[in-house]
Amino acid sequence: MKLGFVSAILPDLSLREVVSFAREAGYTCVEIMCWPVSKAERRYAGVTHIDVANLTKSHADEIREVFESAGIELSGLGYYPNPLSADRDEAQACIKHLQKAIRAAPLLGCNRVNTFIGRDWTRSVDDNWPQFRKTWKPLLALAEQQDVYIGIENCPMLFTRDEWPGGKNLATSPAIWRRMFEEFPTKHFGLNFDPSHFVWQQMDYLKPLREFKERLFHIHAKDVRIDPERLDNVGILAHPVDYHVPKIPGLGEVDWGRFFSVLGDVGYAGPVCVEVEDRAFEGSLESRQTALHQSATYLRNFVAG
């Protein structure tokens, strides 16, 4: 396995600085954010370390040299919007940029693009399905053509009032994954799995590693702490942010020893990228870099690469 981090937590650094920091901190890969160049609409979104919309071959070659000279791997391009938004203009903009990311990946010597399926959060899974089928059939055909593997993160995206009740990402559970992969059995369609989202949903985060081992393209290492007193007060039907807090690895509920043990058992040898969304470390660039240092030190107990 290869230990890396998600570049969204370092928006104030240039790509070269991000890669240099990765090497200094002992990481071997980085998932690079490639949102459209614009103002972020939510935390950790809108970060652009590679502008795929304006990527030329010569610029891609320069970027590849940045990674190669530092001995760091580009684990994947990250772009997490809502391609199934009820706002058709928003959805089309997301789809077009995702297409650009898929086309950019091979130029960068990368074969992974990580994203969300999207969802109209006001409608059921079944009611979303026709639009899912219509949207993702051509996207996956493009991924096959470019030999790019699409890793879908399992975050429900229902943390705020405007995401309630269904959330903005359809791919949240094994039951839905099975249905998705039956709909599109292509080998280029899989998971960017984050165990923390299963913790607050009260789901087993080890079972999917075995059942979907052939679909594990990328892993996010994020932890989460459940506040039982707050949960007792508001109940499971409250907004999830009312009873759980994202943490860096080792400071939450995930048993990372067991997690990596099962990853090893199923033969996973891909990227495991730390995703920092821990507010305790958000005060400054130095604090966010400390979070990445601390995460690397902790996870090196389980990951050699």
C-alpha cells in the first residue's frame, strides 16, 4: 500500500509546494484536487492544484516532472461535486468538468479519478435511478475509452439543511453499490472507500473490504468520533453533524489495525490517503501540516509503503 494525503487541506500551497511537503512528511503519494477555478461553495471544495480545464500536454509534462523529481506518485485526481443535482445547469457543469478530469488523467500519467455519484437529495434512491443511469453511462464509457478508473467515495453528503433528507451522493451503502455495479459492470467503476462514513451510519466498515475487494480503487483515511451524549439527546434522525465529529486517524472510532489487516488480507496494494477534516487542526497552515505529520506518524504503524 502507498500512504498519501488529500491535497484539499493545503489550498494555500502551490502544487510544487504540496508535493515537496509530501516528500518531507514521509508520504509517497498525493490525491490532487482539481475543482474548477472558482470560489468554494463548501468546506474543502473549490481547491484547484491542477487546472484540468486548461491542461495542455506541455503543462501536463511539467506537472509529471514535479512528481517524478520528488519521488511522489499522483494517486488520483479528486473532484467531488453533484452530477445529479436537481439544478440541471449545475449538473451539466459538474458533468463537463468531470469529463475534463477523466481526459486529463492519462496526460498526467494517472489512471484514477475520484468523485461522487451525486443525487437529487429531495428524491428517493429509486426516483434518482433513471438520472443516474442517463448521466453515468456516457461518463463510464469515456472512462473506459481513456482507461481511467472512477473511484466513488461513499460519503452521504447530508450534513447540512440544504442536503437533507437524502444527501447529495447516491453511493452510500453496499446495497446501493451492488445495484450500481450490476447496472454498470465495467471494471473501470469502483470505490474510493472511507471507513469513517460507515461508523456514524452504524455500519460494519470491514465487511465491504471483503465483498468489494475487486472494486477498491482508492482509500481515504479519515476517522470520526461519535458523541454519545449528543446522540442520546438528538437521536439518529438528527443532522449527523449534531452527534459526530471528523477526526484525523487514531483520534476516533476506527480500529485502524483491523482495517489495514483486512485490507492486506484482500490483497489491496493501492493508495491510502489521509483526508483531514478535523476542525481541531484548522487554525493555521502550520496546524494543518501538523495534522498530516501526526497522521503519517500514526499510520506508519500499519503501512510500510
